[in-house]
Amino acid sequence: MRVMVINGGPRRAGNTTKVLGWLASDLADGGHEVDAVHLADQEIRGCISCFGCKREGTGFNCILKDDGTDLLSRIKAADATVLGAPLYFWEFPAKMKALIDRCFCLAAGYGSDEHRSALDGKALALAVTCGGPMEGNADLIVEAYQRIAAFLRADAVGELVVTGTTHEPKDLPEDARDKTRALAEAISTRAG
Ligand SMILES: Cc1cc2nc3c(=O)[nH]c(=O)nc-3n(C[C@H](O)[C@H](O)[C@H](O)COP(=O)(O)O)c2cc1C
């Protein structure tokens, strides 16, 4: 299966990059095709609420033309997508938030019997690194991820939250590597 691994943080050699590198290599070792992207290299505008994607016949496509257009296509083509990010003010950092908002085009009819999505039944996972703890801190992004999965009619297959980081990736907590393996396993198991 194809797994899109998105790094939504700005640091090229930071904690999130290190953890997502482990995850990508675990997935590749499991025989999966990994499509990795770092949003630091991408130009992505946020959603402008034009509702162009809701017009008849647009087929779950965003009408904005930038790197986000290609990323949305790659997300649709993948069997599973990993939202990877450092925790910023209890939530996703800016570029990842811009991409998530652009995912507005991928579903329609939320909250009604007409709810449908281009990601229906696909796997969605979360991989976060943060300096603080889970409770009263990273729990908010986990909740947001679960709601995003529900909006997209995707299966929330698992979340990896590496707490207690410093600015130095070499000092990642000891359990970070095992937690990463567990997420790779959860993605593999669910998405076949
Ligand atoms: C702007 C900013 C906001 C942050 N907000 C939080 C936060 O709300 N909670 C937390 O635990 N850590 C917070 N942190 C710390 C980072 O999430 C943490 O150091 C993370 O592992 C950095 O990952 P990176 O090395 O990939 O950038 C923040 C860091 C920055 C720069």
C-alpha cells in the first residue's frame, strides 16, 4: 500500500523529522510505498472559503493552484496518510493547518445523510512531537485529529505522541523509537 507521510513542521533536522524518518523506514521495511513530503519545501495557501470545491462536478478538488493542489492529489492517491507535526500552541503548526483546511475540498455533506468523502475508509494517522506532556497539552491535537478523520470519513488508525522533547533530536525520550514502531504496525495492520 502507499502511505503518505507529511511533515508539517518547519525544522529540517528536528525531532519530528527524526521520528518521521523512523516511521518511513519502518513502513518501507514492511513492504509499503512511502510518499514523504516536508511542508517546509511547499508553498501552500490556506482555504479561502470560496466554496468552489462544493460546486457540482468539481470532484473533491480545490480550485486554488499551488503546491497544495499536488499534495491533495497525492493524499487522495494514498491508502494511508500520516499527519506529522511538532505541537505548536496545542495544535498543528501553520503550514499543516493550511493543508488541513484545504482538505475541506475532500468531503461534502458533513453532518448529513449525504456525507461523502474522497478518503472514505482510508487510513489516517497522527505523529506528534512536543516538549510538554499529553494531558492538558497534546490531548487537544489528538482530539482535533480524530475529528478531522471523522470529517474525512477516514479511519483514525492510531496516534503517536512523543512527549518531553527538547530542541535536540539526539535527546528524544527513550520510548520514542518503540512508539514509532507501534504506529507503523497499526498503519500496516489497518491498511493492509
Ligand atoms: C512556536 C512553538 C510552539 C510550541 N508549542 C508547544 C505546545 O503547545 N506544547 C508543547 O508541549 N510543546 C510546544 N512547543 C515545543 C515543540 O512542540 C517541541 O519542541 C517539538 O518536539 C519540536 O519539534 P521539531 O524539532 O520537529 O520542530 C512549541 C514550540 C514552538 C517553536
